[in-house]
Amino acid sequence: MQASKLSTLTLAVAAAVALSACGKKEEAAPAGAASAPAASASNVIKIGFAAPLTGPQSHYGEEYKNGVTLAIEDANAEKPTIGGKPVTFELDAQDDQADPKTATQLAQKFVDGKVAGIVGHFNSGTSIPASKIYSDAGIPMIAMATSPVFTSQGFKNTFRSMTSDTQQGGVMGKFAVEKLHAKKIVIVDDRTAYGQGLADEFEKAARAAGGDVVKREFTNDKATDFTAILTSIKGANPDVVFYGGADAQSAPMVKQMKRLGLKSPLISGEMTKTPTFLQLAGKEADGTIASLAGLPLEQMPGGKDYEARYKARFKADVATYSPYGYDAARTLIQAMEQANSADPKVYLPVLAKITHQGVTSSNWTYDEKGDLKDGGITVYKVENGQWKVMETVGGGAAAKDASAAK
């Protein structure tokens, strides 16, 4: 009986406290709050992002992330709705350190966190192993990866934001033979999925165009001393030296080439076509030739506007990758909006058939593998410490040969 009375008393006190708390909440509610939708975790749509944000490739990842950040901010400013409810897109940015093992760990973390989609990874060597995890979970990813292997695995969830090495390496191999009149060619790569893949495609195209690859060497993506390789190359007296890899290696390589008296120009891909390469190589950068997927920024459909807004937001110049990151994020969001769902299995088929008018292209569409249909390649040369356009190949009507830099 005594226990019964105590329980009754306890219930009464609890009820009084609850009523008091309710009264306080009502008093604290601001005017007009009843008409505003309540904040809910279910209204937040998370988009994962992974790239190297520390280490020697962090400048790539940071600029790439800036483009994705700007895209999500722009999308949220448009007050998007999905499924009849207002939603907010939220970026979950992670550092994969350009390391395949870290990338797969992050991929599983993103899957467990139920992100709606992935922009990234940056490197081919991280995107390829991570793509299997995303594929098993059915999560779409739009990667910067350019290795042909990335979209040749038969997965339905893999898409690119730049042209593949097949396109880029093919253009550069032919360009070296037909435009630079190179007969004897030496190739060096860093043995990453990106560097080796790009070099392989360059070699195929150069040989097909009639060039003679007299030497093929390799290094790694941590090396900075290339004296032994370059001494060996010098004896072959090549017309050009092609390097497949990043600017952290191509910059010291070109400096050492000049110091050893190698007259051959260095040719490379988009990871060399950066402001960082110019800074690291200094005056020895002059004469270097590099390719970059797509049009020059000033020729991109939305390039000028993007450049102005990027500078205002990040107080920095557009380098290389951010416009592609921007378009990738906007394309992912557009697919969700058109499907009226952030459920990957619902919007993935829409993404595969998307037509997006973006910064980098007015006709961003995918083929059956997830490669961009309308990709162009621009060739640049360093003159007086600046990258100058030599030629633009493909990329639609806007991709015409720019002013030649000779």
C-alpha cells in the first residue's frame, strides 16, 4: 500500500514537471514559428567527397573540394525540394591521402553513413578500389579519375567528370608525332594507375602515328631525384620526353633535365598543367607541354562567371579541377531533383541519362560506361612562366583551335 501511494505521488510530480516544461517551450517559441517547417535530420541529404587533402597532392584535393563546396552552396540557395519537402544538401568531405587503403576505408565509412552519392575520389588509384564498395552498396560516384579501368569494370554506378586517359593519352601521342614532329620518344611514368595508364595510351597513339618509343622508364609518386633515369635518357637523344604523373615529380624532373643539358621538351598530362608546377619548376618550366581535359576556362560555357564567383568565395584563382568538381556535384543533385528522390537506386538511372548544362560543358552527358560523351582536350605550353593554349581538340562546337603559342 505504501509503495502504491509513493508511485501515485511520483507520477503526479512528473506530470507537473512536464506541464511546466511545455509551458516554457510555448513561451519561448518565436512569432511565426508554427508556419516554418521543423528542422529534421531526414531533410538533410549528405553527399560524400574524398580526395587528398593532406600531403604532396593536397593542392589538387583542396581546389577540387572548393568546387564541390560552391556547388552545394549554390544548390541550397535555390531552396531545393525533393519528395515535396524542403531539403538541405550537406558535404561530408574526407581526406583519402591519395592512398588506396585509406580510400577503401573511407568508402565503407560513407556507405555506413548512408550518403546519397559520392563526388570523388580524385586519383584513379583510389577511385578504382573504392568503386567496388560503392557498387556493392548501389551508391553513385562521379570521380575525377581518368584511368580507363575505372569505367571498364562493368559497374553501373561509376561516372567521370573529366575525359579518360584513352582520350587524353591518344591526343597527346598523336600530337607529339604529327605536330611536334617527334621521331624518337622516351616515356617515364610513376607506376600509379593514373600515370602508367596515361603513359600506356600515349605510347599506343605515338606508335600508331609513326613515332619510335626508344626507351620506357619508371619511377614512383614519391621520388624527387631523377638523375639516374635522366642520364640514361640523355644517351638516347630523344626528341621529346613524356611523363605520366603529378607535378610534385614533373617539376623537379624538368629542372634536372635542363641541368643535365637535355634539350628535349617535357610533355605530360593534366596533373602537370597546374600553377604549382610553374612555382616548383621556376624558369625551367618554359617549354613544357601538357594536356588538360576540356576547354580552357575562358572558353568554358560558364567559365567567366564561375571564375568570378570562385575568386569572391575562396579568395584564390581557379587552378584546374574545381570547375569539374562543381559540375559533378550539380549533376548529382540535378539527378536527385529530376528523380524526386535521394534514394540511390531511384535516381541512379536518371543520372545515367542526364543532360546537364554546366560550367565546363553545355552538354554534360554519359555513354553506357559512364564516360563523358562530349569531352575535349586542350594542349598547353609554358611560355615566360605562364601556361598558353596551343590547341584544343574536340569538346563540341566551342572547342576550336585557340591562338597558337609557338
